[in-house]
Amino acid sequence: MGAAHLALNHEEEAAKLFLEALQYNLEDEKALCNCALGYFLLGQESEARYYAQKVLSKNPVNTNAYVILIGISTGEETLEDVIGK
């Protein structure tokens, strides 16, 4: 449902649904990544970074998590700063 709302440019509703979905599977990589996306859409960068980094700790090649981290980066950060290493 979150993805459908996002496709319709209902970003706030999509974000809320992405955050809500995490409660059903707290360790699922996709749910964690969608949670990071939800926080990103709401402009809550520190939370988005936390969940994106949590995804990368599970799967270091998750491109969606990297996209979120790049989206919240300042442009002045190094790759290590962005991914939290």
C-alpha cells in the first residue's frame, strides 16, 4: 500500500504506511529499508540514516539503502561518512 501511495505522489501517506509496516517484521531487510525511506520522505534524516545503516549491516550491497543515504548526504561527506563506517 505504501508503494502504491508513493506512485501516486502521496508521499506523506506512503511514509506513514512504510513506518507502520515495520512493526510486522522488525528484522526484515525490505521492511527496514522501507522504514528508512519513510523517514526520508518525512524529512527525518537521522532516523532514515539509522535504518538505512541497519539495512547495510544485514546486506552490505543493498542499493536502496545506499540511495537513501546518498539522498540525505550533504555532498561534502565522504562515502565513509555517509555509510557510517
